[in-house]
Amino acid sequence: KKLTIILITASFGKTSIKNFLYTLLKDDFKVYKTPKSVNTFMGIIRDINENLNETFDIYIAEAGARNQGDIQEITKLLEPQICIIGEIGNAHLEYFKNIENTRKTKLEALNSKKLKKAFLHTSTQKSENELISLYDQKILKVNTSLEGINFDLLLNNEKHSFKSIILGSFNAQNLCACILCASFLGLNLEKIKTQILKIKPVKHRLEVLSKKPKFIIDDGFNGNFKGMSESYRLCKTYKGRKILITPGI
């Protein structure tokens, strides 16, 4: 009865946001998240029946979609108090035909009867109000390298700096959504900064496999143009011979 449910959906980045948020919260709450890339209606039902129990404080659920109404169905099932809607882009156009259909489907997450707070990317084309916070607008500056990212964030009208070993400038946005959510749930800034340093990359998503004698990055799961372009830009900064293995976009 006291379970807080957080629903995460986006065109891409859902699994990363889910895992980042879990790391931020797990030391202060008993948190359960949907495993791996489980994000369908039936997959979530099975996961709840088999793995979720009454001892958990927070349930983080990733929601995917192939048709309009898919997110609505998951939202009606879970009735989340918090939702995070990440960037809307040209993913899964074979199902949605155009980006507007994608946007409408992802925004179905806002239909929860118990919704208390929503953290949205500006690509949702929604406006800020008491319920909605546009998280990527809070980022002031991002510096990225093969060592990680540093970024400044506007939180409660004050500038704060954060550091992470995660690669990719777009992950500053993903982390920002998690920071705002964790702050909303009561974590103080110092604890959030400490936890961010513990966050590791999701497997096959700009994951550094080794630095010596060869610097090897595994970005095998990445399939969207924006994310892949960022991985190429990062590789360009490496001082030495570079080999790229890719199936294409």
C-alpha cells in the first residue's frame, strides 16, 4: 500500500535511466527495478507476480511500446506516482510511422490517476508547471571526455556541479532526470553526488571494457543516430589508432 512506483519511458535511454536511478536510490530505500530490458505489459505483469513483494519501498518500471495505447495499458496497471519521459526521437518508426505518434504514445504515461510528479525531456513538447519539470532545461554546461562527464545543473534555483565516470554527453541529461527524481524523493545533494560516482555504465552502452593495453569501448546495443554519433565523437578524441566495428545505423 505504501509502494512508490516510478514509470520510465522514452524513445531511447530508458534502461540507462532506470539503472542510474536505481543506483542513486538503493542505499536509502529498498528498491526493485524491472530486470534487463523487460518493458512490455505482459513482461511487467510476470515480473510483479514473480519478484515484487511487500518489503519494497520503490518499484522502478521501464515501459516500452510498439503501438499507440501500449503505455496507457501499462500506466493503468501500475498507476505510478512519478513518471520520467525521456527523449522522443526517430526510433521504432516501423511501428509508429511518425514522431508525433511516438510522442502521443509516450505521453500516455501522464494519465496515471496517482501521478504526483513528472520529469520530462523538452522533446515531449510539454510546458513546465507544478506537476511537470523539464529536466534537460536544468543543465547549464557539460564537459565530456573518455574519462567521463562533468556537468552543472540548476536545482532549486542554485547551480550545482556533478561528476560521473559514465561516457557520453547525452548521459548528462539521463543523470539529470535521475537527480531531480532522487531530490524529489528526499535525498540530499551530497548523497546524490556520492551515489553518482558509483554509477557504472549499462552493459553494451558506451561501456569501457579496458583502457590498457588497448582502449576498448563496447557500444553494441546503441542503435539510434544521436547516441552513435556521440560515440564516434568520443572515439575521435582518442590519441592513437582507432578501429570502429559497427553494423551501421
